[in-house]
Amino acid sequence: NSLESIGGGAFSGCFKLSSITIPNSVTNIAARAFYNCGLNTITIPNSVITIKEETFNSCNKLTSVIIGTSVTSIENNAFEDCYNLNSITIPNSITTFGNYAFSDCRKISSITIPNSVNKIGNYTFQGCSELKNITLGNQLSSVGVYAFKDCNNINKVESLNPTAPTMTETVFPTSVYENAQLVVPLEASESYQSATGW
């Protein structure tokens, strides 16, 4: 338990690495630390503050992620191309999702953005083709361009913020605007009706 940091690319390309226990002493996991490795599940300890760029990018066998309660940001491309990721626990400590953070995580069927999150980046959930249900927290203020591009199976979007988050008409694919149910606070209906992208 004396380990404090995992260096950049430390386990990159370790295809046969299926499991690892990260001790609570670790406060820093550098970029691309587990890029394209064989992990099946991962638990980020409560001691870690940030999930850096491309940390778990292209971990194609990864199915489950539990994120510790001290993590405040998930940076660009952190879990991109984790095709089999279907379960992710996001704590109420996260404030920002970087660009492409979960892009092409095709097995995720639902996502709940905690109330702590104020920003979703560009293309964050692009290509999450099995995504059906989204809940957006009550502090979310902005959603980046194409954040849910090619998520054509979304059938319900619930936004808890009484003020419509800022976004463009490119956030969701056309099929979502045509077919999905939008649920917002009763007192916020006019805010969403007049807001761009909703």
C-alpha cells in the first residue's frame, strides 16, 4: 500500500492482464496507463481524483467499471472504444466528462449523470448504440456538440435541471428528436420548449 502513482502507459498493451487491484494509496493514474489491455473489470479507488486521458481506451474486454467517490473528472477519451462496457457506477463527485470519454461504448444501455456534473464534453457518448435511457442531473449546465451522436436507440431522456442546459441541435441524432420521450420538471416545460437543442 505504498504505491502512490501508476505511470503513463504502464500496462498499455497488456492483453492478458484480466484483473488488477489498485490500492487505496494510489492518488494518480497517468494517461494511457491501461490503454488497450485485457481487463474485465476495474475499480477506481476513492483516493484517485482524476481519470486521465485515454487511461482505459480500447480495453475491449472491459465490462464493468466502479469509479471511486473522490474522482471529480473523467478526461478526454478515457473509456473510448471499450466496446463491451455495459456497467458503470458514476459517483456524485464527478463534475465534468471530457470529449469522447465514453465514445463507442456500445453495450451501455442506460446512463445516469449525477447531480454533481455541470458539463458533458463533445462526442462524449458518441456511438453508444445500445443506449436507451438517459438521466441528466439537476446541475448540468452545458452539453457539448454531438455528445450523443449515433445513439439512435435512445427512447427516454430525463433532465432534472429546472433550467434547460445549453446545447446545440447536434447533441442528439434526428431519431431521438422524432421518437424519444423527454421528461423535465413540470415548472421547467417552457424553459425547455424555448431552448435550442431540446
